[in-house]
Amino acid sequence: MVKIIKNDKEYKSALAEVETLIESDPQAGTEDGDRLELLALLISTYEDTRYPIEMPSPIEAIKFRMEQLGLSQKDLVPYIGSRSKVSEILTGKRSLSLKMIRMLNSGLGIDAEVLLKENDLDSYQQSSVLDWSKFPISSMIKMGWVINPFKSLAEAKIYAEEILSGSINAVDHQPALYRKNVRSSATLDTYALIAWRAKVLEIANNNRLQDAYGKEAVNLSFIKEIVRLSYFSEGPHLAKEFLKKNGIHFIYLPQLPKTHLDGAAMISNDGKPIVALTLRYNRLDNFWFSLCHELAHISLHLSEARQDIFFDDLDVKSSNKAEKEADKMANEALISKKDWEKSKLKEDHKTRRVLEFSNKLKISPAIVAGRIRYLNNNYRILARLVGHAEVRKQFENNQAKSLFRN
């Protein structure tokens, strides 16, 4: 009676019997022939279990196929991207990207399971959800966010995953860890938004803050204290330094096309809040309201435990409760309801009265003028007071120029 092989003793015994049967050369279908076939199957099963053959490493598999087909490193360029990348892959200095794995599997017939060995399969599965061709890589290159290692923009678009995947996946492709709250128009480009957020987080990660952050400290009084810095010509820069001293990142990062952003509030990898502004209008009134709005989100809504994130196009009127609460706190911090009602400036907004009122409150006249223009829905009045072209110049000289890493 033939039994399942359970140990090396039974294995050796089965091998000896197989050798004897082979010498007698039994015919298929006979009792000995069936016994030989069954023993061979049991021996093979035991060997697979007891002495499994390890898969080769991805590098070994590639080199073996190169030897089989007589390929040089140059011949791998169509599958991997460039001679330098081929060299880095074969020397173990670079990991295979999902696109490389696909190309090597389909082009050279190398088993995808072997190519995925020693790599993070979950990361590849996540990255496969993204359509890398949809990222605005041309704009990102022009803005200096990424370096194009190729000779042409067309090549960069083809290999967008290789250029962007490390940074994008590292900071954004974790939908279970945070909730996106987007205040924007229907024309929002989601991929541009992902890229912008990734860049913000990269800048924050590369500029860790030493000062402690206490959430309880960010309240209406805290924001009002920042608003008082608007009275000075270098107010925006002073506000950035004030936030830094309180453990809050302030990041200026221009928007990408089709994002229509004024700013965002989020949590950095070091657990500290981030206020990120695009300064798309480059006006003092817009800067101070945007800053106060994002600080209000930090005070009222941002939670490290939930990893919320708020994206804001403040031109869009929102019925969202959180957005209404942030608008209300921002307005109160800039000019209290009591002071505003007493001023009667909505109806009588001569320049002289605006300046007198702002001096009385010790705030920028741009804040007052901006409120009047908004409430009257008239953006032609008081144009000289809103501080056109007075903001970006305070940050551009010191703007961090960290780049996405490959």
C-alpha cells in the first residue's frame, strides 16, 4: 500500500523502490506502472514541501534572461528607461518601478512574481490606482518642482510614474488615513491637487520645526494677535515667523493649473499643522483672510488623529458647516462684528475713513478695504488699498526649493 511520504526515511525508501521499478520498465496501466506513477507524484510533492526551490532575485532573473537572449545593458533601455537606470537596477541601487516590471514581463517574458520579489507589493497595488499620465508633469517641471532626467518633455510624460511615484505614494496615496474637505469649483484637477499637496508636505518634511505646538493655543485670540502684525509693511513675513515660533508650518507654494486654490490646512509628518497658501491674487487683503481662514480650520477642525485636510478656493461660497465656521472665525479675527457694525463703512467707505478705521484698530487698511469690496460685491472700489503685488515678494527670495526625489 502506497502512503504519503512524511519524513526523510520514507522518502529514501520511496526513491529506492522507484529505482527498482524503473529498471523493470513496467507498462503504463499495469499495477507496477501505476505504482511507479503514484510514487513519483508523492516524491515530487515531498520534495516541493521539504526542499523548496527559492525564486531567483529580480536582478538574477533579469541577468539570466539577458544571457539567454544575448542582450547587453543597452538592450534593456526600452524596458527600464535609460542606461543609467539599467545600471542602477542591475547593481541594486534602484528598485524596479511598476512600469518597469510590466515592460520586463511583457517584453522579455520574465515572471512578474519574480520581479515583484523583495519589493512592496502593497505599494505597487496602490500606485496602480493612479493614472500617472494625468499628473501635470510639464507644469511641475516648469515650476522647478521636479527635474526632468530625459531629453524631452515627451519622454518625461512617458516615464511620469518613475519621476513622481516615490514622493506621491509616500505622502498622498493613503486615503484611509485622512479625509479630504475640498472647497472648490467643479473644474478642479484632482491630480494637480494631489501633486500640490505632495509638494507642500515635502517642503514641510525638509524643514522640520524645533518649537513645540500646542493645539489649545490656537484660538480666536491667537489669530487676532497675528492679524495685528498686518499693521507693519513686513506683516506677512512676520506672520510666518510668528507661526514658526508656535510650531506651525507656513508654506507658500504657487498653485498648479486647474486647482483654483487660495490655501489649505493639513498635518505634516511630524504631527504639526501646516498652513499652505498659493497667493494666487498676490494681494494683502486676500493673504490675511486666507491665512485666518486656514488657522480657523486648525483651531476648529484639524485633528491629527483623523488626519483631516482642507483645500480652499475662497472665491466659492460654501454651505459646508466647517467652511462657514472657518469663515466666521476668520472675519471675527480680522475685524470684530461689534467694531464693524459701529464703523458703518459698508455704506460710507471713503478712503479717509478706511484709513482712520484701520489705524484705530492697528491693522492693515487692506483688510478693511477687502471687507468693503466683498460685502458690496464691487471689486473696483478701493483698489489702491488692497495691497496689490505686496505679498509674494516677501516670500519668494526665501522660498524653499526642495525637489521631488526619485
